[in-house]
Amino acid sequence: MHPIIIFSYKMDFSQNNLFGYIEDLQELTIIERPVRRSLKTPEEIERLTVDEELNDIERAVYLLSSGQDIQGTSVVANLPVLMRQNPSETLRRVLPKVREVLPVAGVEMQLTAAVSLLTILQEESISIHTYTHSLLHIILQNLEHRDAGVSNAWLETLLAAIEALPKETIRHEILNPLVSKAQLSQTLQSRLVSCKILGKLANKFEAHIIKREILPLVKSLCQDVEYEVRSCMCRQLEHIAQGIGTELTKNVVLPELVELARDEGSSVRLAAFETLVNLLEMFDADDRSQTVLPLVKSFCEKSFKADESILVSLSFHLGKLCNGLYGIFTPEQHLRFLEFYKKLCTLGLEQENGHNDNQVQLQTLEQEKKYISVRKNCAYNLPAMIVFVDPKNFNLELYSTFFCLCHDPEVPVRHTMAIGFYEVAKLLNTDVYVVHKELVALLQDESLEVLDAVISHLPDILELLSTGGEGGGSESKLLNFPELIPALTRAEQRAATSLKWRTHEKLLQKYACLPHVISSDQIYYRFLHRMLTIIMTNNVLPVQKAAARTLCIYLRYNRKQEQRHEVIQKLIEQLGQGKSYWNRLRFLDTCEFIIELFSKSFFCEYFFLPVLELTHDPVANVRMKLCYLLPKVKSTLKVPTDKHLLQQLELCVRKLLCEEKDKDVLSIVKKMVLELDRMESSVDAFQKRFYENDLLDQQKEREEHLLLEMEQLEKEKQQNETRSTSVSDKIYEKKRRDSKTSSTLSKSIPMSVSGNPPGSSTSKEVKKSKLVRSQSFSSQALHSKYGSIDKCSSKSSSTGYSSVPTVGKSSLFSFTDDSFRTRSSNSSGTAAFSSTSTLPSSSRNSSNSVDQKNNGSKESHSRKVSLKNRKSNS
């Protein structure tokens, strides 16, 4: 009794909980029922047991003769394997049994047999002659199976076989029996099969054979009493027209299409319309204007009134139709079709005569779905309609329609607009700025499907916006669209908070294009730190890796030394030296991207030693990942310049071999040691075997070097502008105080104040040309990077701003050139990676002027000493 008391104490027999327990028990019984039913009795197990000593052919014959249906289906599914292994025995012993079983077999075995025979044909296990003699009759016998799904499966196998069969076989085995099969006295299924076979045969014979033997059957089936047959034959007229040529199409096919377009059956009219659109290119101008255009106009007029069944198809083909008939349209007809398209774009959103939805009868759900499909098709056809009206007239004719479709209340419509947005932007070319607000709207759309669609071509769209559709230019025009950058940041935040991590990963990958279209400062303040946050906080590995790669690209094209140093410091401290082993793993991923995108000297200067420090990491997974990275780390070294780093690498590997306790890590270390031994370190000089890699690395180094030059030249340019502004202010003050000074004197004041030596103008011109060259190179480098981002990495420069890279291992961002000593002396205090220790521009200017004065006084003093020495010597 004691256990019962405890049990009753723990259970809650209130009414609500009691019903919950009953429901749970019922669910358990439902789960258990199939298990009980699936149990086999000893007799059934005995019947399913097969002698293990039988070979494959004997087992197949036995199962087809005395086995159950499921065993026979298994044999039929294995027929392609048997045909590959032993074709002669399979054809002699197994195939006759298959012929016996199929007429009484179930649906599953029939479908399996159709697939197996198609597989044998595709694999070419047997010759086409053997296939025709042994298997073609099986296909033809089962074409008219009572089950429509089985009949279609066998028909697909036959249509595939027609492509491979010789003409004579097709004529005797398929075409001749088809004459009787297509007669009105045959079953509906037989006539439908005949229609599809006729469409396939039209491409296998010459035009005169088609005209004599096939076209009479086609005409007969086009006038069949059943609308299903007429519709099916109408859809095959396109294939038949391609087989008989333009002349016969005009004389035979077009009259049939005109008659079918006036058929009483809506599905027949729909098939006639779609076939007419697809054959538009085969008709000449007279046929289009006299026959096709009146039919199309009647379709458009009836679509809103008596024949809504054609409305969806009409909206889908309208772009192709308008451009196909463009040459024969009068201005009035052109305008009418354009207005018809605009009306379709708002179908279901507004009722005729300006009535709202509340003032009319509510639409049925089926009608609403139809209207959504129409607007979706209109969105699909928008690029074609832009071509129809001419892109120059887009703003006047189609912008309002474009706006409505981008803001449509239904997601499928906006999704289609997002997919085609790049095509629209490409067509608009220099007028692409007109649609930037709609791009912002799609980026901020509430549906992630829309966002995923628009970011697929985001780099191309942003490039068109930044260049104004001109395909080039060093100046970015995205500054004219200030709302675009906040939209990009909000889009990333929405993707990050959703559960669709693939969309987030895709977005981060596409955001790697931003250095090509917006400024370095905007990327630094709006995107770069966000990437670092994603690496550290996101829980999805592909997303973290995408953010790490994009961050490395941002770092690669950052144009400010202090910002670069700050990011490098954060990567080392927060990732490489982070408390979480997950962050340290991501640091190794980031280093792998840095090796790929940056120059060898850049990695050696900043990341080589922090990577090696992880050999002492307490977590085995981190050490394991580091071991896999070691060959790439070694590939960044150059001897003899990096000999000391090579020694550090060898020392770390020895420690791992001697001190590693984890067996998995130790086994990987041993494998990597063998790989490291096989690697040859690159040398400072070019070698033939490493020529391409060395050339690419030198290009990376040169590009990084030019980025540094650009930064310095831009700073000097800003300083010169500041000086000129202060000089002009002084001149203005002087003029105001001394208004009586002569005009000639006032003109000479700027010359005296500037006080530049004769050669200074020449040096300024040189610097100015150098700045222009650097900027143009930057734009070209960014553009080429965007075509192939992997080849646009860079390498650090070791000595100031000399154009030839040297082998020294000084800092990438240190300046030792004499022309920049004043700047380096001012920034000597910023040896770390802090960005807060920079001095204001005014203090840098004053210190530079003081240094110049001191240098001038030292030079005058040295001159006096040298004159005295000369006099004493004389």
C-alpha cells in the first residue's frame, strides 16, 4: 500500500489534468498501433525467407515467381543493376518473368518498372537494338494503363526512348500504330497519349513526312469532341510548327490556332493563346497585324469580363507579347496596352469606378489568389515593359506603377520585385537614382524573403547607384543617398534577430562590396565594429566566418592608420586573447582570411606571434585548429628576412611534439610536421616555382603601400587647405585695418606671406599628381577586387614611402623616409594601437612650423661655421 499512497500523492487528479493524462495515453496507443500491425507471423516470415545460396539472377526469378508484391517490386527496382552485371542472363531469364507479372501488378510496381526501364535507356547498359527488341514492347503495352499516373510514367519513358530510337523503328513501332490509336473510337486516355507522341515525333522526321502522315492526325485531334484532347493537341502545335517550318506553320497551324482561340472551352482558349505567344517569332508582320493582333485584343477585352480564366496567363505573357508586336503598334494601341498593364498591376487593390473594397461585395478567396498571381506576373514583366516604353520614359510612364508594386501588400509581389530590381536598375542606366527610395523600402521590408531576394544582386545594384550607371568613376555618388546606409544597417539587424541564419550569412557576404561604394570612415563607424560584435556574440559558425571575412576586407581597404591599428588590437586582445575558447577559434579563422587577403609581411608583422601563442592554449580544440593552420602560417615566411620567426615556429612545433598530452592533437601535430618538412620556404628573391605567388604578394604589398601614401597625401592636402584659409583670413584682416594701402601692395601680400621657395611649386605639383595617381589606383584596385575579391589582397611596406618594397621587418605603418620625419616624430607616442592619442591638426601644424624654424636656424649656424673655417684655412 505504501507505493500506492506515494503514487497517488504525486498525481494530480483534478479534472483538467485528468483529461490531459487520458489524451497522452491515447496518443501512446496511436503510436503503438502501427508497430503491432507491422509484426509478422511465423508463416509470413517463412514465406519471405529466401535461400542465401541463390545468386542474384536465381533470386530474382524466384521472387518474381513465388514472392510477394513487395519482393517483386524490389526485383524490378534492381533491374538496372542486374542489366549492368549480367545483361544476357537478365534478358533471358528475368525479363520474361517481368512481362508476366506487370499486367497484374499494382501501381507501385508499375511506376518502379517505368523508372527502371528509363534508367536502363539512360545508362546505355544494352544496345539500342536490344532495347528496342526486348523492352520497347513492354513500354507500349502499358501506355494505356487505367491509372493516369502509371500511364504518364510509361509515356515519359517512351518519349525519352523516341530521342534515341532510329527513324525506321519509330515509324514502324510507334507512328503506324498511332494512326488507329488517335481515332475517335479510341478511349480518351489513348487519344491524349497520341497527342503528346505526335508532338515529340514532329522533330524526328522531315517536313514532307510530317505533312503527309502527321498533320492529318493533328487536324483530327484539334477538332476532337473532348475539350481535353483539343487542349492537349493545341499545346503540341508549338513543337509541330518547329518541325514543319514557317510556310506550313502559316498555312496549317495558324488557322487551327485561330479556330481554337474561339473554342467554347476556356482551357482550349488558354492553350491557344499561350501557343500563339510562343510562336510569335515565326509569323511575319502581315500575320501579326491582321491575325494575331485582333486575337490578342479580343483576349484582353474579354479577360476582365467574360473570360477571367485567361487573365493570369495574359499577365504572365504580356511583356513578351508587347515587345513581339511592338513594330506594328500604332501610338494609340501602344498607349492602350500600356494602360492595360497598369490596370493589371493594381488589380484587386482598387475596384472599378473608384469604389473601395468595403463598398462592394467581398471577393472570394480564390479570386484574391488569382489577383495576387496577376500582380506577381506584372512584377515579373516590369523589365520587359520598361523596354516597351523606352527607359528614358520610365519616370513619366512607369515609375508610379513601379512604386505600387514595390509597396504591394502581398509578399509574393514584393519578392518578385526584389528579384528583378537589378534588371530594372540596369535598364535605367544613368537614371538609376530614381529608384533608390524603393531599394531602401525593399531593404526595410518586413518579410525576410524580400530581403533575401534583394541582397542577391546588392553589390551590382550599389555599384550602379554609386557610379550613376556609367560603369566607372573614382568618386562615389552614394553620398547623395544618405538614407541608404541606415537601411543597410537595419537590414543586417533584422536578419541577425531572425531565425534564418542563411539569409544573415548571405547578407554579410554581400556587404563585402561596401568599400567599393562608400567611404572608409562610413564603413568604420557603421559596419566594421558590428562585424566584430557578430564574430564574438553570434552562435552560428557560418555567420561568424562570413563576418570575419567581411571584416578583413574592411580592414584591407581602411585608409586611416589609427583605425587599422585599433581594429588589429581588438582582434588580438578580444579574440586571440579572449576568455572564451570559441573566440580564440574565430581568431584563427580570421587569421586564415588575413593570410588570404593581405600580404605576407602584414601577417608576419601583426599576427604571426599572437597565433603561435595559442600553442599553449588550455583547450585541445584550439590547439588542434592551430595545427591545421601551421602550413599556411609557414607559407607567409621569407628567408633569410624572417629567419627568427621561422625559428619561433620550429620551437613551438617541438614543444607541441614533446609536451602535448591530447592524443588527437598529437596525431595531427605529427601529420603537420611531415607537411611542414615538405614545404619549401619562399625567399626574398623571385623564384620560378613561386613566381605567380610572389608576384601576387608584391601586388598586395604595393596596393597597401599606396593606401598609406594616399592617407599621408590627403592629410597634407587638408593641412595646405587649412593654411591657405588662415592666410586668406589674415589678408582680409590686414586689408580691413589698413584700407589706405595701395592695390599693388595688397596684391603682393599673398606672395610675401606664403614665402615658398622657387622649387616649392614644383614639389606641390608632384604631390598633387601623386595624390591623383593614388586615388585612381585605389578605385581601380577596389574595382578589380570586386570582380575577384581573393586577388585584391595586399602586403605591408617596411620602409616609409619608397616605391620599391624592401625586405626589412619594420612596421607596416612606420615611416622612416626623410620627407616625413616631422610627422613620425609627432606620432612617436602612438606606438601602441590606440586611436585616442592622435593630436589635433592645429597642434600638428604648429609643431611642424616650430621644427622648420629650428631646422632653418641650424642650417644658418652651420653655414657660418663653414665660412669661418674657410677664412682660417685661407
